Amino acid sequence: MTKDIFQDSLYIPYRDGSLHLRHIRPTTLTPLGIPILMLHGAMSNGRVFYSDTGRGLGCFLAKAGFDVYVMDTAGRGLSKPVIDRHFSLGQGEVIREQLPLVQHFITKRHPLVNKVHWCAHSWGGVLMASSLARYTHLQSSVASLLTFGSKRTIKVKSFKKWLMVDFFWNRFAPLYIAKQGYFDASRLRVGMDNESRASLLQTIDWVKGDWIDHDDHFHYAQAATKALWPPAWFIAGKNDHVLGNPSDVRDMIDECGFTQIKYTLLAKEKGNLMDYNHAGMLTERQAEQDHFVQIKQWYLGLAEH
């Protein structure tokens, strides 16, 4: 933990356990009092945004004066209970229950602001966009939506896509789940965290099919066309060939129908320090001297309006 930021863990009661929030705040700067909520993607947890030594986007923005809250969805990271064969929750509970619960918790802690900036990596952007499209009270209390490599569908065609998505995710993973009861990504060393049976199968279905809730059949795609979206910024990496291919990121932008939208491709040809891949947009050391600086300025600009 570095001297210019302080990190602590907050726990919100949820069902038969708790949701973990990592709160990262400045110590040496005058706090801006502006909260940012960060959400990880599939087979991941909040650690993609921070480290104990002060690295990551969450720590970078906290050093700039923001109050950063990094969420672990149910079963992942430090949330309890952890995912096992008895864990039944899927992505629907993140959209309908966990994100609204955490949003309410943060706004209560920042009553003078009443709005929270949302930030997501990969599939977390789909979950955040779904919650926003569904709930008008979130549309009025979310200040912005920033995503890294977020896509709802994967239409790009390549051998790497066939291997990673069509074979591994769509075929091998469901067979593994049928025997294990959940996807043990940590044991297989293919991700930061595990996936529940429901979440993985629902993700497969959404990537290939319609944007409709599996539990109550809410039509997110239709709701998105009527949503009052906050300002949004979608970031893609040139070397992100499959999980957040720039063309698939653009497809999600079109499907949501954002009115205030910014799109950035992180590439050397665009003036960046490197051609970033899916995780590297958040984890490469160069990012702190690169697009993290622009992201800080974007948030400060939004705060002025």
C-alpha cells in the first residue's frame, strides 16, 4: 500500500453472504469527493483494477483525488460465499440485484454528489449496460460509463476465436461444468476467478443470441433504444483480437444507441505507447503514462459540467 492512497475492504450484506468492495481513496491530495465504481469481467475479479502496491487504474485515479470502489460480484474475489458446485447465482443477479445494491450503498456514502461514475472491463461492461438499460433510477444516478474491451457479441472470425470461444468456452467449459458443477478457472489457470454454471451458460447464450434476461425475459435490446444513457467512452485495444475485438466493441456501441459516445482504439498508430491486448489495457505498466492520463482528464472534465 502506497502512502498517497489508502485501501480498505467494505462488505455489503447480500443474500446468505456479502459483496466485497475495495475502497481506494487519496490521503495526500484534497479528495474530490467523486465516486467511481469499477466492475470486472468473466473469470475475473476486482484485482484487475488494483494491487496492494498501488498499481492499476483504480489506484491511479485515487491518487488523482477520486474515491474508487472496486466491486467483486457474488462468489468472486473477497465476496462470500465463494463459487462452488452449490452456487446457483448467474449474471441476472448481478444486473438486477448486485449493481443496484452497490450503487445505493455508494450514493449513501456520498450524499453531496448523488451520482457515481461506472467503469468496467470486458463482460462487466455488458452487465453494467444491462442494468442501466433496465432501470431508469440508475440512468439518473450514473454519471458516466467507461468500458475496456466490452462487447456483447463476438462476430469476428479467426482460428484464435474458434479456439478460445467456439471450442474452449462454448464446448469444453459446459462439459467441464456438467461434471464439476462450476467452472474452476483458477485451477485450470485460465482466469483470475471462477464462474458459476448459470453465469457461464448465460454468457454463452448472450454472445451468440439475443440480449434478453434468462430469468424474467426482460428485453434489454429494446430497453436500450429508449434509455437515457449517460456520457460513455468505449476503449478497445489493437491487439485484443478475440475477447474485445474492436469491431465487436463497435457493434455494442451501435446496439446500445448511445447519444454521447466516445470511442478510442489503443494502438501505436494512434499515438499510444503500445498495441494493447485485452487485459493489458488495464495491467501494462505503460498504461499509467498513456491512456490512464487521458481517462483522468476525462473524468475531471465531466466533473466540471
